[in-house]
Amino acid sequence: MQGIILVGGEGTRLRPLTYGTPKAMVPILGRPFLEHMLVYLRRHGVTDVALALGHLPDQIQRYFGDGLRWGVRLRTVVEPEPLGSGGAIKQFEPELQAPFFAFNGDILTDFDLVAMLREHRERGAAVSIALMEVENTAGFGVVALDETRRILQFVEKPPPELAPSRWANAGIWLFEPRVLLRVPAGVRSMVETGLFPELIAAGERVQGYCERGFWVDIGTPERYLEVQLRLLREPALRILPLTTWPGTALLSCEEEPAEAPAPHIGPDVVIVGPVLLGRGVRVESGARLLGPLALGDGCVVRRGALVSESVLWAGCVVGEQAEVRRSALAERVQVGGASRLSNVTAGHDARIAEGAELSAALIPPAGLTPGP
């Protein structure tokens, strides 16, 4: 089964974490986001995967290569200019000879793709769209369905009071290749505002596949942090399993943690709840780690510091007596001693001064002053 993942965007909603890292490579429990997605696809029989790349493609290509390590055959195309969802899918048309999936490149889910394919075939659909029921329809494409789940109307991001239902586009689509004849080549287009309404108006069967499973868009700092805290609390939702460091209750993303540099835990350290530690983490005496919490490779938590409900990428340092709560810190962020951080998102190599008091703040990477 073939699949296309749209990972060409700049991840602007996830800044400052994505100034130096493409969204597909941001770590989820110590592994790149896209790694979770590839394993999910393989489990559902999607083993021939194409990536539509744009922003910082080299990092993705170097890490994933041909994809065989994850049990998929991977190929990539770099868009010189963003082509939108329709244009990005269109460029793969010559090699698409059977029904194929396409995915927005910022979702984690456990939706059943096998069942979606079965229903697509049974209904003779031209396109099937995975749908989820949402309380707040703002920001979603929303549909009207008949009793057979045929989509009668697809409205992209209507005002909530005009939404035809609470069934929203989940960013998982199943196409018959022939529908791509309706998509213009080499120009920017969106399936949500172009192809889907056009097919419905032409009387083609656009089928809704309704799910109530796990689904999250990681595209904002708040959701990026929250999904990892939830995955730590709820092991059944994890796509990639976590193991434990030998002789401890600490979690590791290494399949064989005994072969990796073990974390160093000093005396009188307090550890509560699920805590994921990367290779070579150092936690000094009197520090407190209050989970759910993930510390990347080589992180250092100095004496008496507290880190709670946060995600720290590799190489971060939390100074003595500092506190970091509900925050996401990119690689090599340094938090000065006695500082207090709450709901902070910091970009690569950011430096936070000693004694700083920061709440609900976005800190740009070192050397970068964001524009308006």
C-alpha cells in the first residue's frame, strides 16, 4: 500500500522549536516525530511511503535514508516552492496506480487504516476522508454526512455557528488515483478547498470514515508538550515502545538501554511519576524530577533544581535551584541558576539568565530576533 506524507511546511505554528529543526524531526519521547508516523503506517500495511519535503529537507533525508530500518520503502521529493496539499500530492501521480493514502505531516493517531480502506472499497468511493468528532469546529474542515456517511458538503474552517456538523477532517485521506486528473500540475492548490468540493459537486462519492480514537495535531507548542505528557501517562497510546533502565524505574527510548551510557542520578534526588531519560543524563544531588517528564540525551539538572511536566531536548542544562515547569526547551538551552520558568517554549541554544522569572513565554533561538 502506498502513502504520501506532507512534511514540507516550515512549522511556523510550532516556533520557536522549528527555527532550526523541521517539524518532522522534533522529538516525541526521544525519537523524531516522523519515526512514530512511519512505524504506525507500517503496522497498517502502508509500506511504500513518499515524503513531500520543503523546509530543511537535508535533516530528514540524512536520518531516514531509504526507510528500510523501519520496514518501509521511502522516497523523497523536495518542493522548490510550497505547492499546497493538492500540488504536493499531484507530483507523485505517475507512480500511483492503486488507491493510496495521504497524510498531513503533523498528526499522531491510532486510527484504523485497514478498516478505512475496507469501507472505501465497499462504498466505491473516489475519496475517503477520516473524520473525528470535535467539540470546537474552529480551525477544521467540517462535513455534512448522509446516513451512509457519504459527504454532502465539505466546508473549510467555517465560523462555528455555520459548521454543518461536528465531524472534522483528520488530515488522513484515501484517494483513487483517477481523481488527481482534476488537480492542476505544478501550481499551488489545496484538496480541502479545491478537489474535495469539486468532487462532491460533480456527484463523485466522497466517503467519510468516522473514528473516535486517539488523534492529536502536534503543530503548536502547547499541543506538542501535552501529547508527550499524555503518552507518558498512557502507555497503550505509544507507537514506539519505551523500556526501562536496568535496575531503575526510569524509562528509556533505547531498545537496549544497557548498551547506552546510563544516566547518573546523584544522592537525595526525588523522582516521581513517569520519567524518560536519554543517554548520559546527569541529575545532581537534591534535584527533583516530577513526571510526566522527558529529558533528552546529555541533559544536566544541577543541584537542587526542579523539572516538572516538561520536555527538554538533548544537551539542555538546568542551573542550581532553578525550576522548569510545563515547558518545552529545544537543544542546548541553558537555564540559569535560581530562575523560574512556567509554560515556556525556548528555541535552540537559548540562554536564560540567572534569577529570571518567565511565564507563558516564547524564547527565540540564540542569535535570532524574530520579526513581527
